Amino acid sequence: MVAAAQHPNITLFTYSEVDSVGGYIGNFDVTIKKRAKYVDYSKCTGCGMCETKCPTKKVTSEFDEGMGQRTAIYKPFAQSVPNKPVIDNKSCKKLIDGKCGVCAKVCPAGAINYEDQDELVTEKFGAIVMATGFDLIKWGDYYPEYGGGTIPDVIDGLQFERLVNAGGPTGGKIKRPSDGETPQTVVFIKCVGSRDTLKAKSYCSRACCMYTAKHAHQVREKIKGSDVYVFYMDVRTPGKLYDEFYMRTREQDGAKYIRGQVSKIYQDGSKLIVRSEDTLVGKSVEVEADMVVVETAMVPRPDSVQVAQTVGFSYDKDGWFTEAHPKLRPVETNTGGVFLAGCCQGPKDVPDTVSQASAAAVKVVGMFSKDQMATNPQIAAVNEATCVGCLLCKPICPYKAIEAKEIQERVHGETVTRTVASVNSGLCQGCGACTAECRSGSINLKGFTNLQLLAEVDAACL
Amino acid sequence: MKRIGVFLCWCGSNIGGVVDVPKTAEYVRTLPGVAFVQENKYTCSEPGQAAMIQAIKEHKIDAVVVASCSPRMHLPTFQKAVETAGLNPYLIEMANLREHCAWVHAAEPERATQKAMELVRKAVAKVAKLEPLYESYIPVTKRALVIGGGIAGIQAALDIADAGHQVVIVEKEATIGGRMAQLDKTFPTLDCGA
């Protein structure tokens, strides 16, 4: 993180979003929305005085996954990069009704600016790397039998990460959310929301087997004499030193792995009753737990489809970004100049994410090794003589490559202006959707013209 | 009229084990415009490509059909080969005798052979109508945008920046680090997430 912030070639736009993308491979025009931070970063020293004095202290912390609280002017966590705060305009009293202004009074650098506005900047780029990551499935919506998110001591894996993290809200002590007690019996349930074709996602979320083993290990390490149960469908540990890690959790740490799908969790006094079957023994089991961690499916970010449409590339039925070829072009999209890194393409663990990110970087650097690049000539071409300018082709184009163009013609001695379709050769990817849509047969895909394709059809029907 | 060269690939036994390639070759010779037909064990291999290049030159072939695998696999390979032989790289058509024929009709070799003939006939008809195409060149802005500042975005940005190019990371949250920064220790080595 710090290496990226300090690198002379890297510029960080935090608290910012991509607003629109125009242009094409080698020449994208990207408009970025820099959201109002209400803090002037050129003056702020990151001293933290504002956070200490902010009277709004009970805002649920997004970074701590609801396990902790933050102030209205805040850094997401102590080691944030950049190490400077922003004001959350939804919870700041000054910004809501004008009654506060404490942070501006205490700021020794005079960096607070309540008048700050969102700002749009447009910059030119040759390549885009998508690295928008993942979310965890909102398991409560799918599993009412696990309490549907209403039992406070049933938490997800990321919430557990914040509990066990030395920089987290409990200082790394595992305490259950309901009463702050140290849980003695902790149950982990794997494949919640993943590999569940009936209720949730059909895919394997890939990283959970390993991080569950890690979580189980951490409970056994941090809470002496604790009992750890892991309910699982299968244990999948392909990876260097992965199976060894898992076996250590079972054999040395003594985590009890039970093969079976949990059918119900309910509160009984201060205990949580976890009911399941043990499919290896063929009996039903019941565990009296103090805390339950559901290890849930990764899902795309809620705005992933919108982001894919803004940048202009394809995504799959679940909302993951689609690679150009599953084996041979795993970090490219079907849109030239747009590459994929990490979980936005599908669930993966940290080593795979880092590998894919480096691969995407190599593709970008390869592109940048030349001053100009050759374009595929198999793109759409408009016959302006017959195009009637209906522009039905324009909305059908998935790459936003077709625009209206005014041309001038001399008809019977008079100059007339009329509209025709025009293909941007940089944006067109040669998919041919426009040629099928064109009523007058005026758009042809070079290398796949109507004449050429009909010759094939004639030969096939011989 | 173009002088069309047809190169039929066995793909080892992938195609040759199902489709009767010699019989297909015999039929292809009768098609209009076909000036030359050659069979090859592996057309994509170095000797296969060399034989193709030599044949194009010797027999004054000016358009090529390669009947082998999916164009997704080897079209760029064969485009390079015909370009080496002096032809425009877009005067080539592939007939997919592997994925579209031999693999899916393995149980019916005779009908697969019939289909192979038809696929090649189709490709020959198209290649007769092909025109040379020429690539154009566009300038490249050597500046990268990384959308998302988690571990994936940071790693990609660092690698591109280390190669000497400018990178902008756009991150929605107030800090970079993403999910990784939320994690305590990471498997299998249990080092820290931040």
C-alpha cells in the first residue's frame, strides 16, 4: 500500500469513481468523479485531531464490517493510505444542519473545507485495468434457517477478520458481538451461499476452504481450551503448502471437521444451537456454540454490471467480468485495451490475485512497448451511398462505435446534407451486430461481407 | 479467378482418426478455383507451415483454405505463414474440421467425412470472394488507469509503474488496500494483510 502511494509514477485518486469512458484502445478518455472529501489534502498533515474531537462517534464502521464504530470525519483505519481523513456527509452534523464545525476549529492546519464539491476531471489513458474486487453474499437474505442475519453472534468471515485483527475494533481479541464475552465454542460453516444451485450461487468460492482453516487455527491459537467445529461439504486445498496448512489445523490445532450441511441455527439462552447431520457417520449432530462464523460466497460488487457497462466490456450471469478466453486470454476482456485483475473476474485467493494482476500489468506494458499499434481491419464499414441514416445500428453496437455523420451530396445540381452512420475504427471490435440490424444492407463487416457469407451459404446448400 | 490452395490437416488422429482425409482431398480437388490440395499430419507445425509456404510460392496460390482446427486456435499462426509466403494475411479462411466435425461426430466417421467435404466447400466459396485487407495504425497513450485500489489494483499499478509508465489508481473508498487491508493474517504463511 505504502509502496504504491510513494511510487513516483503512481497517482492515487481515492474517494473517487469512474464517471464515463470514451475513446478506444490506446486512447481512452476517462472522466473521473472525485467526491468531496471536505478536507484539503494539500494542507492536512494527518494528525488526527479532528477524529479525536468529532462529537459524532457512533457511525457504523464500513471498514470494520459493522463490528466497530467510527466518527463522521474519519480515516477508515489507522494505517489508511493516504493517511488523511474524509468527512462522511451523511453523518456529519455540520454538513447536515450546519450545527457543529468542531473539526474546523481544532484543525491546526486549517484544512477543513465544508464548501468542498464533487469534481469531474477528464484524463487520457492508453489502457485500463479493472480491479474492482468482490463482496460477500448477503447470506441473511438466502438462509432464514441460520437466523437470516438476526442472531448477533452469527457473523461472516470478513467480520471475523476484523475481530481477530490486531488493528480491529477489539484489538485482536475474539469477542462475540452480543455481550463481548470470549466464545469458548466456535462453529464455522463452509459453502454458505456457494455450491448451492437451489438457493444461491452454483460456483465454488475457492478461497474459503483455506481461510476457514486459518480462522479455525486462529481461534485455537487465541482462545486457550476452546472448541472449534467446522461443518463442510468437501475440503478443497489445491495450492502450494495448502493441504499441509489444512492438515495442521486438523491434526495439531485439533479443529473438529464434520462433514455435513447445517440445517438450522437458533438461539437458546446465551448459546447458539447448531443442528446438522454427520454424513460420514450417518447421524444427526447438535453443537452448543457461543459464536458461529458463516464462510460465505464471494459475489461481484453490487455495481459491477453498471461499471462494466460504463467502461464497455462483457460480464457473466453472476456479474463477474468475462475474460476473452478462459485458458488462453485470462486477463484480457473482449474490449481491446481493457484488462482484468483479481476477484472482479471471479473468486480467487490472494496468490492468484497477485499473479493475475502482474499478468495484466505485463499485457499493459507490452501494449506500451510500441508507439503505435496495428488495428484489426476486420471491422464494420458503411456504404454511404445506400445508408439511409436510420441509425438502428447505433444502439445495437455494444462498443459504442457508431455515430451519426452529416455528409453533403450534389443532387441535380444542388448540395444536400444528409445523415449516415459512421464507424469509429478504433472502437469497432468487428462483432457484426450492426450488419444484422441494417435494413438496407449498407453496413458490411470487412472479411465477412454479405456477399462473402452468402457465397458460403450457397456452397453449403449445394 | 483466384488460384486457391487447400491445406487439409490430420491433427494427428484428432481429425484423421475420424474424417477420411485422403477421400476429402480427392473431392476438394474437383471444386471450382482449387488449384492445389495438400494433406499434412500437423499443418501448424514448423514442417507443416514450411510446406504450405513453399506450395503457395511454387503453385502461385493467391488465396488459402486451411481445414484444421478452430480459427480461435491457429488463425494467427496461418495468417503469419501466408504473409511470409507473400500473400495478404486476410486472404485465408479456415474450415473447422476438428471442433465442428471430427470431435462432435466421432461415432459416425462416414457422415463426418461428408460434413468435412461440405465445410471445405463452404470455405472455398468464401475465400474466392475475399479481398485483401490492410491494418491501420493508431497512436498509444502510454498511461494506464487502474480501477480499484485493492491488492489486485496495487500490484498491477506497481508493476506498470516499475516499467516506467504513469499509472492512476481510482479507488472508491477513502483508502487503498481494499479487502486485503481488512484481513488479519493470510494463508498459508500467516503474514499480515496490510
